[in-house]
Amino acid sequence: MTKRELIEKALETARNARDRNLTLTDMGAALDSLCEVAAAELLGGGEVPLPGLGKLKSRDVAARKGRNPRTGETLDIPAHKAVIFAACKDLKEAMKP
């Protein structure tokens, strides 16, 4: 799904549910604002709840040794922060075969 497709689907859902006056530009601005807020929260070490989906969390990853698969050369991978997604119970259940 592309960003445009996401915006169009969200706009369609919002128009059907409550607000028929929203435009594609409004929904795009709302998505951009949500992403900015989420990024700031994750950079600060917090969590971002996504109702019905789960949570985005910031996690520290320790430094480690790695290997370049092409050359076999050993590399030092520095410590860094990573974003992880933890699915909610309902989503996990829905994804089971």
C-alpha cells in the first residue's frame, strides 16, 4: 500500500463514518502530523499506541560484531536505537490461520 492509497482509504472510511466534508489534502495533512508526532515520541524513547493494531516502541540495540556476506569481512556494528512493533492481542488472533 502506498501513502496515497492509505490516505484515500482513510478518507473513504472517515467520510462514511462521520465527516463528509474532509478532503484528500486534509487527510494527507493529518497523516503527516500523526507521523511527526509519532517520530518525536519514538526519538524521545516513548511508545506510540495504534488502537486496534498495537504499539510502536523504541528499543536500544547493543553493539555487536557482524559479517559482510559478500567479502566475509568482520564488521563492528555500533549500538543504536530501533523501532519495534508489538501487535495487540486481537490482531494476533485475527492473523492466525
